[in-house]
Amino acid sequence: MAGNRQGTYSGPVGIWRRLGAGTRVAVLVALAFVPILALHGFSIAQISDEQRAHVEHDVRDLSDAAALIAAGSANAAEQTALALSEVQPIRSRDAGAASAVLVRVVAANPAYVGLWAAGPDGSVYATALPASAGAGTSIAGEPYFVQARESRQPVVATARSLPGQPGVFAPLVAVPVLVDSTFAGTVQVAFGLSLLERIPTHPMFPGRAVVTIVDGRGTVVFRSLDPQRWAGADISGQPVYQQARSATGVFVATDLDGVTRVLGVAPVVGTDWIAIVGVSAADAFAPLNATLLREALLFALTVVLAGVFAWRGKVLADQVEEERLCLAATLSQLPEGVLVADPDGVVLQGNQALATILGRAVRPGAALREQVEGTVTWLADGRQVGWEELPFERARRGEVVRGAQVAVQRADGTRRDLLLHAMPLRGPSGAIEEVIAVLADVTALKDLDRAKDEFISIAAHELRNPLAGIKGYTGLLLRRVQEKGYDPETIRMVAAADEQADRLAGLTGRLLDVSRLQLARLELVRQPTDIVALAREVRDALQLTTEAHEIVVDAEPAEITGNWDAERLRQVFGNLVSNAIKYTPGGRITILLRQEPGQADALVSDQGPGIAPEQLPYLFERFRQAGATAQERAGGLGLGLYLVKGIVEAHAGRVGVESEPGHGSTFWFTLPLRAGERSRGPAPELLSLARAARAPEPKAPARAPARGTNRRR
């Protein structure tokens, strides 16, 4: 009966019953894998899509970075050419002086291949090459010269031969020189794209990326692979160039050298160039192919399924971390500040140069506004800029900002002038995924420009009368009129001319001292010097020049001797006391001198109007004077305090100022008693004594105890 019952099973149940136990287990295991395999297949498809999108995103980022660097190089060259077009030797076509200027610019900018200036007829009269090599040649037939002459606008182009450098191909910027709206020639800056050499390596790709910059006519401006061969090559007929011109984003094609690559294309802002970055397709999709192979092997390795997925997660995390560290290392080496933020303004990456510019560290993971607002102030055209007007905030709204000139005033009161570029980075859907901003510190150039303008204005005013006097009167004439007994009026006029000549000589001497300080050529003649005696000499000499002031020397001990340059220190005291006389209507000027362990302290206090706090950080700079208007300033070139600082620091000393509007000023300096040592700031008790000396009706000043005796620590 049992056999009969067994035989009655039919259909699937009968087949199942007739299978052995081992086969059933195998079938159950196989059936158990059906949903796993389905899920696994879905996972493979998802991973494939994500990997491809990741490759496209990385290639797009590389092309955007290459375009940004190329645009930055072209913009820097354009700014240099624009600045040079305003330089007087070039505007007047002074060949020697213009060549000297160009040589200095090339020396300060190694990325520049060549600089040259041409007249309105295209004749080159100045170059940055030694011995003016290339001068005398003509660029009248060069397209960039013609375009700059006709458009009266800066031109970004390429040249296959540079003046004095035949056969050298380079990109360049040509800027017209306009004198009273008349075309007076051009200035050309040929530059290299060496920064792009950092891009060919990328942590996500085993091979090297190939960067190609091509202009609108199909001429290769730069190619990281075999650059000598491709520089200046015409690829306008190549299919890859035609496809790149019409394509957007990322595509796969056969590159110029026959290698199939994943290519990303980005326009170079401000030019007709495009940046093409290619990564070998085999290298780019190697991680994808490896992933598919691993996922297929998972079917046979079910017992280690969890471990394989864990390992896979670790591999991906390591790759992401490696990419982040490589990007951080690359950004840390850039001289410009770089900020990368998400669409909400949260910092993803910021390099050391950014922290230096802002005067504080920028932490990833927090909004930039939360980190810096309240500690730094943004300025443009002399006014404070609201946060929403800043270039990186405008980039968050989808705007591309190029060459915005802003300034940042940091928490310590210092100011940096910046050239800022910002742009949004969009994902495949077109939505903004990241915002990148590049901040170039151009403070030195701005300061140079401001100093030049102020120097020309002040020097023209100050030298006008002395030069007129020198032309009319001389010291010899003064002696002759005195010897021949001319009338008093004539003698007075000649004496006035001689006095003006002395004044001009003094101005010239100060300018020479400034140049020595700038070139680090100020030489000290050290000898045992009593600083108290020097102060009294200066007091006696300057007291004769004023009846409205009482100059007092308060010294303890009565003799303070150190190894110093007596003549230079006499100049320091003279400048400080003369300033006090000029800026103070009347009252007492107190020179406090104290000897401290290892150093001497000197303070000059007046009872004048004081100095505004915002002017204090700049008083010791060249061509700086207190006072917001010309009427508030006392005249001169504004070099006295700059020389004081330079002389004191040459002695390894320190210098400073303490002032309060309406309560006078105290200028102090300290000097080490022996050469080879450095001094520190003055004692707080001595600064308090100086404040008391600035009081409108000062009492007899109490003696400040010497440091290291009975002073409270």
C-alpha cells in the first residue's frame, strides 16, 4: 500500500519526491539564491551606472580645473600687460627704461616666456631679453598686433615666433597703449601654462591625464603629452577637435595620438580657447570592469558574501580618501587661496593660502559665513560689501564671477587686496553641486600702485619750489652777493634760494636712505654711543627752531651707552622730535630715556591732537602721513617714520606708537646695548609715564624704576 501511495504522486510534487536528499538541498540552496541573484544583478547595474557617472564627473572636474588655470594664467598676463601699458617709459617709448621695466617683470614672474613693446608702426623697441635682443624687429603683420590696434582692446592669441626668440611658440596677451586716446603701440606678454602640468596625475585613474588647450582656430596652445611636438600644431581638421567644439561635458573618442580616451571639454573664460582633458578609456573604466568581475565571483563565494561587500566598501572609502588627500595636497601647494563649498555654502575644502589671506583657519564641514563673518570685513571701492554681494555667494546663485577686485580687512586690522574668481560646478542634471573660488593676493601690486601715485603727487608738490630755487639761485651766488655788499633784499632772495637747495638736498638724502633700506644696503657704523647725549644734542638744536614748544629730556641714568651708529640715531631722534613739533601746535615735548637689563628704551611724547586708530598700523610705511586731508598733514614725503623704523630694526631694535585722539602721541623705540642681541618692547611702567607726560598740564614726571631692580613682575 505504501508503494502504491508513493506512486500516486504526480506533477511537480511527484518530481520533488523522487529527488534524492542531496539534490533537494542543492535545489533549495539554488532557489535561495534566486532573490540574491536578482538583487545582485540590480546591484551590478547600479554600480555600473554610478562608476560611469563618477568617471564623467572626475574628467569634467579635471577639464574645469584646466580651463580655470588657463584662464587664470591668461588673466594674470593680461593684468600685467595692462599695468605695463600705464608705465611712463612705455607710454613715452623710452627703449632703455622700458626694457629695464620688462626685465624686472620677467624676473618676478618666471611663468612669462617673453615681454616686448612695439610702437604704433609695429616696430619692437623694447624687450625683456638681455641686451635688447629682438628690438628693431617688426610685428606689424602679426594678427595679434593688428587686432589690438584695430579693436583697442586686449587680445589673447598665440604666436609662432617671438621677437628675439625665433621659432618659439607661445600664447600671449597683446594690450594697446593709448596716450590721450591715440594708439601709441602695444605691450605683449607671452606666458607659459606650466601650472597645467600638475593636472595629468589624478588619484582615480591609474594612467596620466592628457591636457590639451586649443584656440578657436584649431591651433594647439598647450598639450601635456609630447608638448614640443604639438605646440602650435593645427588640428582644426581632426575629428576629435570638431567633436570637442560641438560637444558639452564628457564623451569618448579617439584622441590625436590614436588612443581612445574619455574626454572632458570646458571653455577657457575670457578667450576663444577650450580645455580638453583626456583619460585613457581602459584606465578610466578599469575600476568598473574589476567591479563587475568581483560581483560575478560572488555567486560562487556566497560564504564570504558579507566579507566581500565589507571589503568592497573599504576599497571605495580608501579611494575617496586618497582622492581627498591628493586634492588637499595639490591645493595646499597653490599660491592662490582656493575655496570649495557645497550649494549651501558649507566648506568642503580650503587650502593654506586661503587661511593666510583671511588671517584664520577655515574648517571643512561648517559654513564659511559662520566662520568668518564678524572677524573679517570685505571691501570694494572703499565701501563695505554685504555678504550677498561677495563673488562666491553670487556663484552659489549660478553666476560666474571673473576678476572681481575686493579687499579683506582681517581681525588684526591688516588688509589684503584680492583678485577673486568664482564659478559654480554643475552635475549631470545641471544642478549646482559645488562652488569653487580662487583668491589671488595682489596686495603688493596694489600697494605699489598706490605708493606710485602718492609719491608722484607729493614729490611734484614738494620738489617744485626747491627746483625753482635751484634754477635761480646757487650757493656761489649767495657768497658773491655777500662779498660785494649787495642790498639786503637781494641777499635775502639769494639766501632763500640757497635754503631751498638745502631742503631739496635733504629730501634727496631721505629718498636715498629709503632706497638703501629697500635694497638692504643700509650700513651701520657702530661705536660706543651715549644715547642721552644724542637726545640732548637734538633737543638743543631743535629748541632753537620753535618758541611754542618746550623740549624736555628725562633720562635715567644720566648716561646710557651702547654699541650703536650715532649719526643714524641722531637722525631717528631728529625725525621723531621734528614730527612732534610739526604736528603739535605747542606745549611740552618729552624725551624719556631709561636703561633696562640688556637694552635702552626711548620714548618721545607730545601734547598734540593724537592720531586716529585706523591710521596707526600704517604710520611706519613709506609715503604715509597722519591726517585724512592735505590740510591735516604737515607736508613732506612721509618718509621720516619709515626711516626711523628701518634704522631701529637695523640695530635689531623695536619701534612702535601709542596715541589717542585728543590726548597726544608717544613714539617709542628700544635698542639692544650690544650688537648681536635683540630688544623687547618698553616696560608698561614707562608707557604709563609717557601717557602722563602727554597730559595737557603735565606734572613733574615720576621716575620709572629700571627693569630688573624694584619693578614688580
